[in-house]
Amino acid sequence: MTGRCLSMRQFRARGGNISQQEAKSLSDDQIRQIKLDIHDMPEYYGMPLSVIRENSTLNFDLFVKVSDQFKKVLTRSGAVTKNFLDALRSADHESVYTPYEQSGAALEYKESQLDSVIRDPEIEMDEKSEVIYSTATDIAEELFNSPITADNINRTRSVVRPMLESVLADYTTVESLIAVSSYDYYTYTHSVDVSIYSIGLGQALGLERNSMERLAEAAILHDVGKSQIDIAIVNKPGRLTSEEFEAMKMHPVFAYEILRHNGLSDMVILEAVRDHHEKLNGTGYPKGKPADQISQLARIIAIADIFNALTTRRSYKEALTTFDALKIMRDHMEGELDKELLKAFIYMMAGKHKGA
């Protein structure tokens, strides 16, 4: 079974049903765990009230939480008015909800309102960052847990643009985005986190806008090839065997091929995705390239990738502090990473410690 499977949100959205085809590719223990996870999930999909925009129309039912009970306040296809939003704010509702069965429509709506949220001067930067991050991770989760299509890839590419625009407008957005990033490691949250760190480093280096756009897109797509790796290997709670590691080393190649097959033709992006595990001393993979054949964008993504992997928690390890992670990268990866880029990354992270 490859690394692609339906997300818990998708299972919940369709009532927790597992198809016969999916059941064939899952062990009894995996099916049992999925059902337990679904049972433990909340029945409602939440989002900040600021996402709901005046004069828009919802394609999902809207609820608020009152004394641990969910109360419907707007029926799907209902128009959002100023009076309606003012009433919710007056009642101190900061979040709104929709049943998980309607979460797909809610995510599409949230995605469509991102630009409006970012441009709203009344919304604090921390809240904007939360909306950007949650939207990006939900869309990345869709990419990794659904059939890979050109539409899904383009949707994922486009979701980094509001993130990039926010950083270009106000560099402190990077700090805000880092603050809301996940402490737990999932392939989809990792992809968004790596994009955030890459954008931050690119901005610190003064990269031109075109390079920043390519960097952001390559970073969020860098691990899409894991969808073609056995899920037992991708999610293994511990060190991989040599055979498993050889299989895992193919994911940059798979990513390159998936993206090309689905219409991405920008070789700068494609090569950054393919080469993000190459090392300057030639010991990386998949090709063992020498330093002069590894692009700056791939070098940036490599640093962001390693740092995020070290500072997020997995079932078999605790997250390292920013200080400890950067110390390992500086002291134990000499010759592998670009020294000047790592210095710039360390400087960028000063004062933005995750767990430190």
C-alpha cells in the first residue's frame, strides 16, 4: 500500500465508511485504528469567525458552540449580513463550526476568502496567520490523502501565495506563522512548515519575487513523492531498515515524476523538489550530486526540511528545541548543508524559538 490514504477528515465527512477497495489495502489493525480515530474525532469542523465574510453566501450550515452544545445559526445558502456577524461578535463567539459531512464545502469557502482575510486591517496578524496556516494544512492534507491530480497540485501551489504575500508585505508574518505551526509531525503539516521556513529564509536572503514564488511552491510540494511509498514505511515509528530506507530514498524522484506528469513544467521548481535531499559533499540522494549541481532553492529547502523534522514531535521521539536542532545542524552536518545559508537561517530563527 502506498503512502496515500484518505485523511480522517475525509473519512468523517463521508460518515466513517471504508470502501471495499480501501479495505483490501489495509490490515485489520489499521481498519480498527481508523475507526477508533474517527470515533475520537469531533463531529464538527471549526474555523475562526473572521473567515466568515460579510455579503458572502455559504454552501454549508453554520453553528456556534453554546455551553458545549452546537447551535445552528445559519442554514446553507444563507447570506452573511453585517447584522449577523455583529450579533455573533457581540455574543463573544470567536469560532464557528459546520458538521464534518460538510467540511469539504467549508474548506473551499475558507480558501476562497483567504485574500479578503489577509487584506482586512481589522484582523490581527496572529489570527490571519492561523487562518493561512489552517487552510494550507487542510489543502495539503487533501493533496497527500487523495488521488494526485493536476487540480490538487495547482490548488496546493496556489495556497502558498497568500502566505508569501503576507510575508512580503510584513516580514514579521514569518514569526507569526512559525508560532501557529504544528508541533506534531504529519507529512502535510511538515510540507506547510517547510514552506514557511523556506519563505522566511528566502526573504532574509533578499531573493527576488519570482524566486520566492518558486521556492514557496517547491517547498510545499517537496514530499509529494511519499504518496508512492508504502505507508508502513512512511509512518514507521522508528528507524528504517536499509531496505526501507532505499525505498524511501525514491520519494524525491517520484515527486519529480508526479509533478511533471501533472503539468508542472518549471524546471527550477522540479529540480528543487528532486534535489532537496542532496548534500554538498556528494553523499545525498537520489543522485549523490556534487555541490555545484545543487541549486540554491534545493539548499534552502534542505535546511528547512531538516530543521522542521528535528523540531516536531513523532510517536517515537520528542521535538528538539530550536537551539538544540540548530546546534546539531551546525556541528554534525558540516559539509552537507550550505554553511552561509545555515548561518542566515540561524540568524533568522534568533528570537523565534520553538519550544526553547
